[in-house]
Amino acid sequence: VRMDSFYNVFASPGGIFEPGAARDDYWNFARGLHAAGIRTGDLIHNTFSYHFTPAGLMVDSAARALGCPVFPGGIGQTELQVQVMARLQPRAYCGTPSFLKIILDKAAEMKIRVDTLSLGLVGGEALPGSLRTELSDSGVDVVQFYGTADLGMVAYESSAKEGMILEEKVIVEIVRPGTGEPVTEGEVGEIVVTTLSPEYPLIRFATGDLSAFMSGNSPCGRTNRRIKGWMGRADQTAKVRGMFVHPSQVASVVSRHDELLRARLVIGRVDNQDVMTLKCEVENDPESIEQSIAQSVREVCKLRADIELCPVGALPNDGVVIEDSRPLD
């Protein structure tokens, strides 16, 4: 493939670099945006990241194909995001559901009205039913999508919100993890995707994510097959606040500190926000080591974590490095 057919190149976890092509809706997001209710001329406030990863440009490219202007908000700067929303009065939000809650909470704290925002297309992390209800009560109708940096859009909700409809330009299988054998309808397995993009074809790409096929068609009238949405991971990799965290990263943190014998990263949810706690076995309790370990986690994982020191033998010897205790709903 000629380099001049690429528009940009992105970084993925594990030292992988992937291309984006110079054509509108390269990642096949436009159909999902339209199914969510976004229409030509709607202003979209996009808080997905525009650097290193392609999430921000996935939405941007689809919006351009639909004829929708975009405010490239990116991540962070919550007060400024609220002020911009109040000035520009966008109809739609794209980003993670947890950041949408943070923005709405900040707007309420600042006593700034952002009530033109009526639609949210969210992804990058799980959407618990309680958070969907809370956002709906705040006036934002939320629909979610499932996609990856490698594949782009894989499946999306419509206004019916009964399962996720498969994107037409990908071929999806659900297989038994570790075997590649298809499972029966309704059985949970690993999502495997084939995309025949001329710039970056992927054949039977194993996502590591779990789901199950649903029977019948969506009540919205779309006839493509549906999946139940994201149902966990087939391995110990987890996604926290839109970022993947791998067991190798936990091992890297441990290797930086001679005092650490073992560690387990526990991921939970408090007030609909993902939280991480790194439980560390230490032979003694050196002063200030928690701060040093926390800094290592930030440097390696690009996320914050609480540090909990444990005596030797306190952690189960079961091979688990990342324990994801977040409820699926």
C-alpha cells in the first residue's frame, strides 16, 4: 500500500501503529451516528481524543460524511467544555459516558445551562444501566456503539436500544475463546471480525471482547444481525476510562520497585466512575512508597490508581493480575 493513500498513522497498545485512510468515513461511523439520531447540520461536541489514538477522528470523519459540523473538544478541561457548550449549543455529544456525566455535573455546579444537548453517542467503556438512566434524567438520550482502533465501527445501538446492530462493512463471528470455533446463537464468546478495507484488511481479527448474537431483527426496522453489546474480556486486559490496561503494564510497575513482590490491579466503579486500586505485597512498609508506586502507575498506564499495601501472602495465588469487579449492568 502506498504511503500517500494514508491520511495519518495512530498508536495502539503494544507498540502497534495503524493507518487511517484519506477518505471520508474510513472507520464506518456514519451509519452508527445516523442510527443514533444525528442528522445533517447537527453540531456535535466531540470529546474523544484527537492525539495518538483515532477515536476523535473516527467521529470527525463520519460527521463530515453526514454534513455535521464538529467542535473538537478532546479530553479534559471540563470547565472550558461546559463554557463552550453553553456558547455553541450543540445538539449531540460523542465521547465516553463517564466524561459526559462529569461535564453535566460540572455544568450544574457552575449553574450553566447546556440543555440544548439532547443526544449522546457514547463508547470506549461500559455503559451501566444506572448511568444511562442518570444521563437520561439529565435530558440526554444516550445510545452506545462498539468499535476498536483497529477495526473502526463494529456495532451500534439505534433508538430502539435493543442490542447492537452490526455495521454492514464488517464480518463478525462469535467464537469459543482459544479455539476459534463458532458458538451457538445466544452463547457468549469472543468477537472475531473481518474487514476488507483495501488500505488495511484484517482477517478474523480477535478482539478479546465477549458478546453473544441475538435472534431476530431490531424493532427499529434495521435487518442486520445484532449482538448483545460488550460483555467483558476473554483475557485479563481491561478498558478503564477509555484506555486499555494490560497485565504486562502491571508487571512493569512491579519491576520498577524492588520492595514489591506481587501486585493485583482491582478495577471497580464508584458513583458511575471507573476506579483502580493496585494492591501490592511488600515485605515491610517503607515510608512514601505509595506515592512512588502511584507515580509509576501514571507513567506506565496513563491513569491514576489508589495504592493499597498488603503483607506477603495476602493476595490469592491464582494467576490473576487484573481483577475487573465492575458490574456489566
